[in-house]
Amino acid sequence: MCGRGIGNLLFPLVATGVLTNETTQSAAVVTSHATCPNCASKVSKSFDWCPQCGTGLKPHACAYCSNQMESNARFCPSCGAPAGSRGKS
């Protein structure tokens, strides 16, 4: 069996635009963005802060117990400490 039959099966997909570079590139653009939980702006997934409202977008470590906290958490879910930097002792 030669591979000529396979090309005939893929041609309709290419002709209709199912298998194009534009399709795969647009899918990459959609997945490279996230939505800010505060202002609903589209931001890059690589951003740590929203450029529109300044809301933190990445989880961060609690200053007291070092467990991970969500970016919009006001208190640590593990130890209950307020979010933010640890004050002077």
C-alpha cells in the first residue's frame, strides 16, 4: 500500500481550513491570555500583575507560614495571617 490514499483523506481538511497555521496560531493566542479577577481585562498569562488595575495575578507565599495563597486572598487559608508583608517583630 502506498501513502497516496492518506493525502486524499487530508485534502478536505486543508481545503476547508481545519488544518491551517492560522487556526493553530489563533488557538495559541487565546490560550496565552488570562482574565483579571478584579477588572476582567485580558492579560498575558506571564504577567504577575494586571496592567489595568494592579491586581496580583499569581499565587504568592504567606509571609508567616510560607504556604501558597491566591493572589486576591486577604488572609492566609493555612494560618489566618493577613496578606501582605510581615511587620517588624
